[in-house]
Amino acid sequence: MKFRVEKEVLAEALGAAARVASTRNNAMPALSGVRIEVTGDKLLLSCTDNDLSVQFVLAVGGLEDGVVVASAKLMSDIVRSMSEGKVTVETTGETVSVSSGRAQFTVPTFAATDFPNIVQASAPPVTLSAGVFADALRQVVRAASSDMQRMALTGVLMSAEPEGLRLVATDSYRLAVRDLPGNNILGHGEKVVIPSRALNELQRLLTSGEEASLCLAGDKATFTVGQATLSTSLLQIEFPNYRQLIQPSYPNSLTTAREPLLEAIRRCRILARETTPVRLEMTATSLKLIVVTQDVGNTVEELDATLVGSDITVGFNPEYLAAGIEAVSGDEITIQTTDPIKPAVLRGVGAPDYLYLVMPQRLTN
């Protein structure tokens, strides 16, 4: 096998593929590898950990057809380190070499027959806007749990609603819900739970095209965007009943400028420790942020705001609160509350399709 290609093109694809390759010590070393197949002037790069896989099709200068499997991380690091210009990749016996200019690396390979077959969902594809879907994932995936002991919370629910598609994620401390009106990519009443790790990778890939396609079949979901195809196993779990957390109305609604609030929260986080809440004192004309950390210090900052309802003081985890403020769209944000011990909801003014619910922290005087 032998081919030549621009370094930047190969480095970008290998970098994305290497994130998917398995990093676990297991009986299949090939799962930590990237499968490199050249046919004519077409290069197919594949990585998988058996649950998640990604493939890239690239145009190259093919010099000799063939297949090889080598360490994904090593190949990515090597190609990224090369100088600008063309990179040549070729196999000799049980090794693969990467060269550019006067630099050459030679690394061992795995048995190509040990690399598993990648199974993709085979169903009629539906298309959606890559930019819109990427923005929805940016807003929602952040609320999913990374704790594998709580598998039901590590996925993102995609459900068909009367108005269109809904994405939902929660780690039990916060909840993110994004509606995509008019997007009917699922059948009536259909819902699936997709691993948040897969959607994190998809979010990166969505920048490479204007449209994405989705295929759902059995226990698989396959997304294609540009030259990349990502396939993932679906989570066969019952997603938590999130609807009961969202109240039909909230008696208190505070509106303030989003960016100054986010900057203030970031300053508060300088003094906050893991269990230290940021105290939000909401009044008719202002929002005061207070953090008091014993033996560290304290900070107070006041912002202009408008409150409809009763004065209220609520404490929040500053990390979770900042994540919600970052996700909300628009110049202004509303914080809707019921009382200091019930969840609050963040929404962007003029952006009704997204909400971020966050649980409060109990305050002590």
C-alpha cells in the first residue's frame, strides 16, 4: 500500500478518527488502531471501539492499493508533527512508514484481519441542517452524565413531538431541552437514546458540511456529513421522565443581560470551591451575586435586572449555572424560579425553543 496526500487533510481525519479508537487494554489491540485502505485514488480511514465508529473517505494520490492497521494515536501524532506539504504513507512487510521532506517514521502494524467489520444502519436516510443540529447538540449534550454507573443518564433522548424533533439530556442536577420545530426526522411517536459521547464527536464533524444525513435501523444510528460517517449503537434504556421537572408556569421571572451575567459567574468561580454555591439575590431592579468561601474569601457583584414576581434568593452550583448561561441564545436571559428549593429554568429572551433547568443548592446563613 502506498499513497501521497496533503499533510493537513490527513492530520485532520486521523485526529478525529483517533478520538474514537479504543484506549482500553483489551484482547483486541486492533481496536486501538486505524484501518487505512487505499483503492485507486480513494483512501478510507476507519476507527471503532465496537460501540462507536467513524470513517473518512479522502481523495489521495494512490500509488499502490492495500490495507494496513496501525496505532491510531501514533499515526495521528506522527502526521500532525510533519512539516507542511505532501505526506507519503507506505507499507513494507509488517511496518508502515510515514515520510515528509527529510523526516521518516516507521511503526509496526496490527493484523488487518483482527480489525472488526463496521456495521452501519441501513435505512433510507433523512437530511437535516448541519449547522442547526450542531447548535442543538452544543446546547443539550453538556447536560448528559459521563458516569457510566448511571447509564440511563449518559445518553441524549431524541423524540418525535407534534411540532418536530426534541433533544433532551440530564445528569439529574440539570436538564437541557431543545426543540427543532419542523424537523420530522423521526416517525410519529418514535424515540431513541443516543450515547452522548457519540454526539460529542458528531458535533465536531458537523462543521465540515452544510447538511447531515441520519439513518436509524435496529440498534444503530448512522450520521453522514461531508466525507465523514459516524455510526453508534443506541442505548437500549428507558430515558427518565423529565417532563415532571418542568412547571407549566413560574411565579418569578428575572431578566438580565446574558454576557455580563456570564462574566460575573466566571469571576465568582475564582473563589468558589466544589461545594460552594453562588448566591443569587433577585430583587425588582437588580441581581446580586455573592460567594463566601471560608478561609478563602468572598465576592459580591451587582447587575441591573428586572424581576417580575417576589424577591427571592437562590443558590446554585456555579459550574452548572455557567454552563446553562453559555448554552442559552440571545443577548438577554431569564431566570424563572418558584422557591429556593425547587429547580430554576434558564431561557433566552426571544428563544423559546431551548430551556436549561438547574437544581438549586441549599443555602446557609
